[in-house]
Amino acid sequence: MSFWFWGLLLATLIPAACWAQAPDPVETIRVDSDLVDLQVSVTSLNRVGAVPTLDQKNFVVLENGQPQTISFFAAAATPFDLVLLIDLSGSTRDKLKLVRASAKGFVDATRSTDRVSVVTFSDAPLLVCPLTLDRKLLKDSIDDIEKPSGGTNFWDSLDHVLATLRASANPTRRSAIVVMTDGVDNALPDVQGEGSRQSFEELLATVRSSEILVFPVYLDTEPEEIKRHRTPRSAYTLSRAQLAQLAEACGTQLYRANKLKDLDHVYGQVIGDLGHVYSIGYSPSNSFRDGKWRQVSVQIIDRSDVRARTKPGYYAGGPGQ
């Protein structure tokens, strides 16, 4: 694929004028370059009960087992820039009616303060709608999703969306990508097709170093695709493990939909969990930049009904890491 196409797509996806909306009534937080920024997901251990709203005093941050002083804290009400990234390769390309319906369900589940974009991919990402608060525009754009062609370049497509969100970062908002896929990139062993140019290891490193949350939604296409294309089961085993690694790298979890019709419930669960993500920052008590891995964990005090997830750590090699 030509560099011209990628450049054009990048420019289309994140033009400043299109992404800009009315000023958000949220205070801008400015931090120094040595700050470690954590996106902390809080989920309930009791699905019957609602997830409580927590304050800064409820959280303890540990780095290599040592408590850290929290420098800033943003509550869960902070709005998101959300990208719904939809895999249209394989069996889903023939089920566009269900794909469109589930994407509209995702839009309906989001909060009114969240800006939403929709991107599809097979061998390349394709912008359906740029970030917007306009739900009607989103749904009208979803109706225009067409059947794609080509293989599956999942890793390249996710990396591209990460880059566009990073380039357009808004300090008053947090960013997240909800990606619906079976995770089978054509670059996997014994899978036909050329596949992504970058490796999964490179993508995983990007996710680990990014402040953008990735919520993988695994759509189980294994029985149908093995029957149709003889894709090896080993590819699906590996793809599920990789999706779990992506979730672990940024402190989220891997969601699963057995069929397309299950996506409505799963998307609702993802949006519910997004409503309980906190931004927590701290300046490490160990300020020596030795390039070594620092293990990070977050605990919630005096609450046995909830748990916190965040990225497992970072390399102390430079500013902002």
C-alpha cells in the first residue's frame, strides 16, 4: 500500500478542525515530564451491584512494592475520545447488517459527553466517521459501511489508530480504542496472506508505552472460518493469547462475544467499565533513570467488592515513561 494512501488516511482521520468541538467544561491538568500517568480501571466483583464512585484517598499506588505519592487524580466522569475499530475480514464481511446494528448499539451505549469515531479494517483501516458528539452523523455513517476486500492486517490497523489518537491528544479527555476482532492477522504462522508489516511484539510495545486504553472484544469466528478456509486452530489459540496480552499491557480486560448478536451486551459492558476509569499520576520516589523495568500496581483501600487494573509497569528510561 502506498505511503500516499496512509498519509491521506491519517490526514482524513484527525484533521484538527473536524476533531475540535465546543470547549469542554473540564479542567486541563498539566504535569511535569517525569510523571507516570496511569489509567486505572475499577470493576465490581459483584456484577449485581453498581461500581461505586471512588476518591483519591481510596487508591494506593505501589512501584516495586513501595508506596508512591499521588500527584494528580481525575475522577471517572472525565469524558473519553472513543474509537470503535471493527474487523470486517473473514466471516463478518458477509454479515454487514448485524455489524451495522451492533455498531449503532455501541453508539447508543456511550455517554453523551464522549466523542466517538468508527473505523473498519480488513487489509487496511478505513475511516467511517471522525470523532464527533453527533450521534445521528455516526449512525448515518455506519449505514454506509460497505463490504470490504483483502486480507487481515489487524496489527497495522490498530497501530494506525493508536498513532492518530496520540497525535490528536486532548488534555481534557482520555482516549480509548474498542476493537472488535478475532485477532487473526494474516502474518500469523500458517495463515495465508501477507499480513501486517510490523510484528505483534512491536505493537505490544506501543500499547505498553501508550496512555491510550485498548479494550479488545474477541469475536469467536473459529468454527466458521476453519470450515471455510482451513485456518489452523493454532492461529486462533495464538490470537486469543495476543489479545489478552494487549489488554494486560494497558490494564483492561479481554471481552468475548460468541456471535455477532452478542456484541450489544458486550459493548454495553465495555462502556459501563469505561465509566469507571480513573487517571492517576505520580512522580516516582526512585528518580534514577536506569532503563530498568518498574513494576506498578494499584490497590483500593477498604473495599473488598471492587478491584483495580492498570498497566503492569514501565521502563524508567526517559521523560514521561
